[in-house]
Amino acid sequence: MHRLNAWFRRHPMVVDSAWALLLLFFGALAAIEQDSSWQQVGGLAVAVAIPVLMVFRRRSPDTVAAFAVLLGLAQIAFNVSPNLSSIGYLVFAYTGAAFGAPWTSRLVLGAGVLAGPMTVWRFQSGPEHNDPALGFLQLAFLSALMTSPFILCWAWGRLTRVRRAYLVELEDRAARLERERDAQAKVAVAAERARIARELHDVVAHNVSVMIVQADGAAYVLDNSPQQAKEALGAIAATGRQALVEMRRLLGVLRTAGTTGDYVPQPGVEELPELLEQVRVAGLPVDFATTGDPRELPRGLELTVYRIVQEALTNVRKHGGPGVRARVAVDFRDQDLEVLVEDDGRGSTAEQLVDGGTDGLGHGLIGMRERVGMVSGSLDIGPRPGGGFRIRAVLPLRSAK
């Protein structure tokens, strides 16, 4: 049934043609039953002309409305009595108001207002009583009675036009909002990548500084202590490889350059207790636990852990509701590092966090996904069993080759 209705909406002339054939059949029968031959010929002409106009009413509403008004005037001028085919005039009143130009709408409205009085004046016989006032009231009542269907059809057409314009406006608004949402997401990603670009300075500068110090030391002890020089060169090679890994990870997600700002040391895992204390002071109770064998991590990975916890707790404060508690767990494993942030609040959807999780330090899940993808990790976000929300990130510890 749905497919059939959709097909009819795509082919409106088929529906109009079916109604036109039905109207042609009944209009021709009514014309044939007329007494005089002139009425039969005129009635048949009107019974054919009105269905033909109905077939093309959606394709050319202005032209059809104009021809319909001329046809009605000709019918009155040549004294062709109305029959069942005259119902088509109501359809033309609706068509002109719903699909026609503004002048067409005004034309069919005026013709509809005059249709009743002119029809009564032309085809209604005089009153059977001698009271002129009563006869005038009778003619006025008949005129209003014949005019009212035209006014109702015109009003229905105007309502259809307004509704169609409203739907078009809603579609345009939805498309515009979708474009704005995509633009905001791109801006958020660009801003996040620009912030990561600033962090690139610290990651690379740290490794390069270590390499310079080791190179100076190797040059100093090269003649007197070849073994120490060899160890320094090994440290330079390891640090260089680590720097290349960090640069590859960071530059892999950057597409813009030329950012400005002050370059300051970025926080890591060691600063997590200080971050949690700040969150507790702000009114959010947080439990913190570390399991496994803590070890020194690459600078970029430490920063990723810190930002994940920071943005996750920000989302808990925004979406957790009153009385919410959070828990942060960091598990050092042999092959990877797991960061778990969960709360017992009312929870939130990923869409809400993307749209509303902007805190000036990151852009909700957009920045979080960027960071996890930068280190080839995985991110699991969703409701927690029993209520609340959970964010779980697994970050590999092996350096990328």
C-alpha cells in the first residue's frame, strides 16, 4: 500500500485522469438527459471540456484556472445549464489556490464569489409568491449556498499551499542544520588537531634535547672511554627512534599548520592525582586505583591518558546529574594500558557528549577519539550496567615500527 501511494504521488496525472473519466461519464449522462438539443450539445461540450482541464490542472494550474473561468462565463452566456460535470469548477478553485500563482489564487477566489449570484441570476426562475422581499431573501440564500463550496475549496487550497511551504521550510532547515553540524564537527576536529600540534613541540623537543645531551657526552668521552661513548650512541639511536614514532603518530592526524600560542609542558600520568584532587574540590567525588606494574610511558601516550581522564570527568560533571560519583582505574598490562572512567549518574548518549561536551580543553568525544586513534588504540563508550556511563580506552604499549 505504501509503494502504491508513493507511485500515485509521483504520477499525479494518473489520479487526475481517473477522476476526469468518472466526471466525464456522469456529466455526459446528465447532458444527454436534457430536453432540448441545444442543451444537450452545450452540456456535452462542457462535460468534455471540464475533464480535459482536470487532467492538466497540476501541470499548468494558471492556464487551467484561466480557461475554467472563461468556460464558466461562456456557460452562463450561452445559457448551458449546470450538471454533474460542474463539480469540476470546485476542483479548479482548489487548484488555483493551492498550486497557482498569486494572481491565479485571486482570480479563482473572485470567480467563486461571483459564481453563486451569477448562476442564480441566469438559471433560477422567479419566485412563486408575490412578496418581493421574501423573493430577494430566497435568491440571496441560494446565492450564498452556491458560493460557499467555492470559498471552502479555495480555503482548502490555501491551507494546502501553506502546509506545503511549511514542509519545504522544515526540509531546508533540517538540511541547513545538518550542514552546520558537519561544519561544527570539522571545526572541532581542526581545533583539536591544532592543540595536538602545539603538544608536538614538547614531545619532539624532549627527545631532541636528550639526543643532543647524549651526543655531546659521547663526543666528550669518545677518546678516553669508548664504552661510555658506545652507550651514549645507543641511547641516541633509541631516543631518535622514539622521536620518529611520536612524530609519526602526531603528524598522522594533523592537516593544518601555522598555529600560534604559548608552548608549555603538557601533563601526564603523574599529574593524574592532582587532576582528581581538582575535580574533588569542584564537587565530584572520584575514586582512583592503579593496578599492574607502573612504568615509564612515551610522552605522547602519557598525554593521551591524561586527556582521556580529564575529558571523561568533564562529561561526568556535565551529564551525570546530582549526587553522581566517578571512578578512575588505570591498569598497566604487558602489552597495553587500560584506562577506565565510569560513573553512577543518569548517563548520557554519545551524541549529547559530541554536541555538548565542549569544555575549552577538548571537544568531548571528538578529541578523545582523535587521541586514541593517534596511538592505534580502541575506545569503548556506552551505558554502564546498573546505570551510569562508562568510557574505556585500551592503548597499546609497544612502539609502532
